[in-house]
Amino acid sequence: MGEELKGAILQRDKKTYAIVPRIPMGVLTPEILETIAKVARKYNVRIIKITSGQRIALVGFNPEDIESAWKDLGMGVGPAEGLCVHYVQSCPGTETCKFGQGNSLSLAAKVEKMYVGKENLIPAKTKFGISGCSLNCAESYLRDFGAFCTPKGWTVVVGGNSGGRPRIGDVIAKELTEDQVIELFSRCLDFYNKNAKPRERMPRFIERIGIEEFKKGIS
């Protein structure tokens, strides 16, 4: 894909493309919605789809319209391909939810700032799920890296995924502060980046080396 088609995903027809603007934690504003609607109308977007990663995909662009569409949006790219952190999924947490025990939006925003959009930090696509309580609405057990909050603090989970080969993640720490979660995620990503095979997803990495070996590596 050429530079002029950065952020564009070729579709089934092999002619048109989709683009996915970056929408951290899926939090929208009226201005963002109005901008997306204007772009969709201007370029006759065929499908507007809310994705599983709490983003909005705009599908059906002609290749010559990609660059100008991004300029009209004025938004960053939400990575949907490549070896990088694709998204940080989050529930509302204590911001609005009556069940919230922790500020999941705050923690997710910090993780998003650290990793999303930064290439070559990890060997395979990676997803985070940050939940404000043990109900795990952000699917923390089913993401490469997850965290959820209890009345005693944050629990960190690694090695989960959904899809065709699902795996429930392993709990590696409990009763952490927000800053401790960030520091632990950093050590986990560093160990993963240095020891995983090229394109080896986190759950497959954990299966290969074992969770106890992983714990030793990040201690």
C-alpha cells in the first residue's frame, strides 16, 4: 500500500477501501459525529459500521478520495492492521456506571497514549480491555492485556483472546493502583516484545512458554 493510501483497508471488491478514525475508548462528541456524517455524505460512503473495538469504520472509499477524506476528518488513524496496539477497549467505569469500582476511562486513556499508533513496539497485533468492575464489560479476560477493578484495586490479566481460537486470560496481579497497572503493562510488553516469535499473538506466546515462565520473566 502506498503512502497516499495510509490508513486505508482494501475491501472485498478489491477496488474500494475502508478507513477507521481513531476514537480513544469509543468516547464521542457531537462534533466528531457531525464530522463523520459530513465525510460520509461527501464521499457517498456505502456502510458506516461500529466495530468491536469501539470505533467507527467508514466503508466504500475510492482510492483517489482517501487522502482528502482524512483531511476532512481531521482525525488520527485507528490502527486496524499491522504489528501494533490496535485499540484500548473500555467501559464507562466510575464516570457513569453504578457498578464501577475504578476509573477505567482514565486508565485506558493512559494506555492509549502510551501505545496506540506507535509501530514496532510489539511482535503482533495487540488489544487491551479495561473494565471498571469485575463484570468485565470491556472483555478484559478476552484481550491480549486486560485489567478490571475491584473494591481493593486493579486486577491484571494477560493472554486472552476471542475469535476462532479463544482463550481466557491468566490473572497475574491483584489489588494494584492505576500507576502500578501502567508499570506492570510496561514490563509485560517489554518481555513480550523481546521473547515472542514474529507475529506471535500474546495468547499463543503464553501457551508456548507457560504462564509461570511469563511471571518469572516480568518479576
